[in-house]
Amino acid sequence: MRTYLELVRVPGVLRVTVSQLVARFPLGMLSLAVLLHVRHATGSYALAGLVVACVSVGEAIAMPLVSRSVGVLGIRGPVLAAALLNGTGMLVLAFGPPAPALMLVLGGVIGASVPPLMPVVRALYPRLVPRRAVPALFALDTSAQELIWITGPVAATLLSGAVSTKAPLVLAAAVTLVGTVWFVLAPHIAGVRLPRSASRPGAVLLTRAVRLAAAASFALIASFGALELALIARFDGDSVLAGVAIAVSSLGSLVGGVAFGHRRIGPRTLAAILGGVAVATAAAGLVPGIPLLYAVLFLSGLGFAPSLAALYAMVSAALPESSTPEAFGWLNTAGLIGAATGTAVAGVLGDVLGPAGPFVAATTASVVAALLPLAPGLRPRPAAA
């Protein structure tokens, strides 16, 4: 803990880290808020699912491009413009007419305008702390963001049930705008200009560390997406127990990130950690009883945040400062595609194999994630690790 206490005492670290986490909090409730509202407004689960898919596709396509733009336009302009468009899109969805075509377009707009705070702030971290402290700051950020995924869905469901399905969208719009303004007005953001990338768009994907981080993020988050569906299927009819199970896994990630994420992790150690995630994920599909299941889920989450923190640190060390915003944008895209793929494959296997099918999908994806750091074409050279 002393490492993290020393970090938050560094001028600017606490303000920048907390403000961007506040601004990103709506991401934890966005998909569920959109799903609940569109379903309520139109009576169609199919349309609600399509609108949520438009949100994910819009974010996946736009994030690397918007992240790259901060090197040309500066941080404040693109980030504030995105937040304003994002908040406006959510409000129009909440109070506009329930026309299917309009809702689909708004889903794409909301996704494409998600402020690029994750890529930007992770490109900024090496400027805030000494290079040796960057892995610990990545770990602190990655661990703290688990709170978004623990509390966001709860807030969305409570507000939808107690107030209206418009309420989570209004809250998400307000928090996005307030948090983003708080972030860009931080003194350590003023005057900061990230270097303009001289390479063509997408060229960062030729770097081994970026390819590894993108592939591993895809597989790891696909595993978690499949595991979520597996737990919902296992607790069919009891959303509370399923929600607690998912939260327990996220809690394990939070604890693991704080306990181990600040350590320097190389490819072999990363493969071992991800192997542990795979073993625990497989066990979750086999153990009887709720208490034992929750214990295994906690163990499966322990390696999640440290692994992501290690991947971010590898990318930061392997690239020039001008390329890191776009690279982290691609990692965000890989994670989004992974979540959608994992959920889709788990659904198909669930229909074919029954409740065990989603656990098979989750375990397979986590095994792939564990093997990737050792793959000859992906393993970073020692200098990058």
C-alpha cells in the first residue's frame, strides 16, 4: 500500500485519476441503461439489443481515431466535444420519440462519442510520475476502475425500477459532462500537448507489445463476457445471485490489482497469472454450491486487473509518446469486440450444450489469453517487457 500512497501524493495524480474515473463511471451503466430504456419504450428486446450493439460498434470504430486526434488538436477540445455530444445523445434517447431508426442512430452516436479518457490518461501517466512508477499507476487505475463495473449496473437497475428508465440515461449524461470538465480543468492538463503521431493510422499494431496487448485484452475480456452469461444462466431466475456473483469476480480483480498490479510483470509471469485465471474459470463451471462458487470466482478475478496493468505497461514502454493514445484506443476497441464475441459465443454454446456451454466458452478464451504472452510473434522483446 505504501507504493500507492506515495503515488497519490505526487502533484496531479489524485486529481487526474479520480476525475477521469468519475467521467468514465457511466460506462458501467450505459449498456444496461440503454437496454432497459429501449425495451421499456418500444416493448422490443430485439431492438434494444440492436441499439446496444450500435453503441459498442460506434465506440469500437471511433475510439482509436478520436484518441489519435488529441495529438493534433490537443486534449481539451476533442475530449470536451466528445463528452458534450455523448451527453446530448443520451438525453435525446431518453426524451426523444421511440422511433426505431432514430434509436439505432443515437446508439451509434453515443458509442462513437464516448470521451477517449482511458487512452488519453494512460498516455499522460508517464508525464505525471517517474518511469519506474508507471506500472504501479497503471495498476492503481486498472484496479479502481473495477468500481465502475461493480456499482454501475446496480445504479442502472435501481434507478430504472425506482424512478424511470430515463433516470439512468440522465444521470449518465450529467456525470459524463461534470467528470470530463473536472478532468480537463485539472492544472496538470493545462498546456499539455501530446506529440502528434507521424505514423499512419493503425501502424502501432505492427508493434509486438501492442499486438500482444490487443490480442490478450480481446481474449481476457471475451472470457469475462462469457463468464457473465454463464453465471446468469446458472442462476436462471435469480438475477440478484447472478449479480452478486459477477460483483465477487470484479472484487477479486480489484484486490488483485491493488496487491500485485504494481509489480513488474514479464511475459512468462503474465502467462502464469492468466493460467491461474483459466484454472479458476474452469473450476467455476464445476464446483457445487454457492459459497464455493463465489470463492472460485473471487480467485478467477485476482489475475484480471494485474494482467491488464502489465499489458498497458508493456505498451507504454514499447512506444514513443506520440503513439500511445492511439495504441490505448486500439486496446479499448479490442476489449469491446472481445466482450461482444465472448457473449455471443457463450450464447450459442449455451443453446447447444446447455448451462455448461458458456463456462466452456469462458474457459477456452482464458486459456487462449494465457498462451498469447508466450507466442513467438507476440511476445515482446526484453526491452519492451
